[in-house]
Amino acid sequence: MRHTQRKGDCAVAKAIASFTLIGYDVLIPLTESAPYDLVIDKDGDLKRIQVKYTSVFEVDLRRIHSNSKGYVIKKTKLNEYDWLYILSADGNEYLIKECLAGRRSVKPTENDKLKYI
């Protein structure tokens, strides 16, 4: 398994634990073709979550994978997910409550830090 995939797996695991801790039920899609990684549910309000890991402060929002013809790069389209969860290498967690369609990257701020209530 590639190192980059392992970081992404760790971010998904941390997101599941964090959302569970703050009272959400977490649903995991059966396929990898969805543009989101998790769905969270609180009192019937469902949110699709895109999960990202970053070791630098700027987070690449593109989805990159390879096939038999080489690398495929996809930018986020409108309404592909509802919220963006980011785990940084220093352990900080960020939650941006919008879909950042068409953007290449984002720099999370202190205001975006995930708050445990």
C-alpha cells in the first residue's frame, strides 16, 4: 500500500472516531467511486463528508488516482459533498461546512478547527 493511501486511511479512521465522539452516527459507503468518504447522521440530518489528510498547511482538494492510461485528476464539482474534514500531520482536525467546488486547494483557519462539544 502506498504511503499516501495510508495517511488517507488514518484520516478516515480519525474522522470516524471524532464524529462518533461528538454524537454522530457514521455511515461508510460501500464503494470508492463516491466523491465523499463518509456520511454522518444526527437526528436524521445527513451530511456527506470528504476526508483529507495534509502534512502541509495547504490542502489539495483534487482527487487523483491512476488507471491503465495514467493519472486521472478530478476537481470537486458543485454539491459533491457537504462538509470537508481535514486531519493535519500535527493532529489538528478541521471541519469546513461547505463544498469547495472548483477550487484546487484550501488553507484551513483556526476558526475551522473541529470543536468537541
